[in-house]
Amino acid sequence: MATIRQAVAYYLRKAHLLQFADYLMFLGDVLKNRKPNQTFLNEHPEFIPPPTHLAYDAYNHTNWQSYYDMGLIHSKLISDLTKEYISENEIKICEWGCGPARVIRHLHKIDGFEKIELLGTDYNEESVGWCEKYIKNARFVSNNLEPPLPIESELFDCVYAISIFTHLSEKLHYDWIEELFRLIKPNGILIFTTHGDISAKRLLPAEKEKYDSGCLVIKNQIKEGKKLFAAYHPPQWIKKKLLKNCVILKHINNAAKYQLEQEVWCAKKIS
Ligand SMILES: C[S@@+](CC[C@H](N)C(=O)[O-])C[C@H]1O[C@@H](n2cnc3c(N)ncnc32)[C@H](O)[C@@H]1O
């Protein structure tokens, strides 16, 4: 049985009104957070907030306290996995789909490495332009919805993507996984998140049936790459299809420790 919320979202998507409804939610969110955000900025003058529409586009909220805290916690996920699997002293890390740098802005603080070089990429040129102007501890480049990235091969010890495959069609999953592994050094790692079993509880009954049979579920009728274009990934699909040519180092199916509803995958290229 679909909940009222699921049914409303279904009809809005069908009528191509979901983006408009999301815009109204954005306005409400900005209004609701006006006071707490002012307080947060007064207390944290060093924090440069991105434009609210870019934060909402990438993170679905515009509360700076939460944006900051969650960015820090999610950067801990990346630093924990990097420390576990990379033994180099000097590391190069790339975030694909960095948005307005919610996570990458914290990564220069990882301890345990002598030198950390950071590169963020996104297909939203406005986000990349903002990052280039305000986030000084990383470099940024933009890319297109489809690969390639304008980056040479085997450059990075770690490439990560937080909630990017969650917004792509099946074809672009295969195209991008190949492209991301092209950037990774031998023995380097790829970390990414997916809408797995916890998120799949939000699917409508017919979609959930498809998910349970091991197929990727795509909710589209929205521009691909946008947050309302949603892909749901049964773990067996990731293992049998997306990562079939890789060594899976870790699959975290409950990332509550990092306050993430999404599942986390860490894989190594077979060189
Ligand atoms: C849900 S947001 C996540 C942003 C960021 N990773 C974070 O966790 O705050 C998805 C991001 O992926 C970007 N994106 C979508 N498709 C992309 C693609 N093909 N290449 C690069 N970035 C993409 C969007 O512009 C957006 O910034």
C-alpha cells in the first residue's frame, strides 16, 4: 500500500509538477531557517555558506548547522575508508559530484597523511564556479552529464561520489563507473553511495517488486542528474552488474554511524 506522501509524489511526477512543488518546499525551507541560519553565521564567522539554491539542489536543506555537521560527518566516512585502504603518506582524492563542497571543504583536515591534494568536480557549473571562488583548499573542474572528466588517467588514490549514482540512468551508471576507475591509481579505491534497502522502503509497491527482483529502479520524468531523478540499487545489482569487474572491499548496508540513509560501497580496481 502506498502512503499518501508517496501517492502525491507519484502524481506530481507524472504531471511534471514535482520540480515546481520542490521549489515551493525550497522557499519554505529558506524561510524556516532564516533565524537559525543568522545565529549560526554569527557564531561561525569563518563559515562561508553557499547560495541557498545550490545547497538545496545538492543537499535538500538550507539549514547551515545541519549542512556543516553533516558535511563533517560524511567527510569522516571518506577519511575512515581512505585510512583503512590507502597506505600512502601523500594522497590525492577526487570527489565526483561535489555540489557546493559540503563534504570536500572538510577533507584537508584528515589526520594521518603528510600531504592531501583535493579535486572536486560537478556538472552544475554554478556550483563549481562558487567552489572555485570560495573553497581554497581544493581545486575544482566542471564536467558534462556524460563522461569523460577532463582529468588524466590513474591520478587519484581515492575517488568518491556521495549520492550521484542515485540520480543517473542505468546507461550512465556503466559509463561513469568505467570513467571513475580510469582516474584511479592501481590499488586505489572508489567509494560511492546508493539508495539501497533502507531507501527502497519509499518505493511504490510495483517499484518495490522490481527492486526486490534485483533490478535497478529509476524514477524519472525529471532532468537526469537532478536530485528528483532517482535511482534505487538492489545490492545484488551492484554486485552482479555495476561492480562485476572489481574487488568489493566493503559494503555498508546501514551507515547510521555516519548518519547516512544510503548504502556505502568501497571497491578496488582489478588492474
Ligand atoms: C544529491 S547531490 C550531492 C552533492 C554532494 N555530493 C553532497 O553530498 O553534498 C548530487 C550532485 O551530483 C551532481 N551531478 C549529477 N549528475 C552529475 C554528473 N553526471 N557529473 C557530475 N556531477 C553530477 C549534481 O549537480 C549535484 O551537485
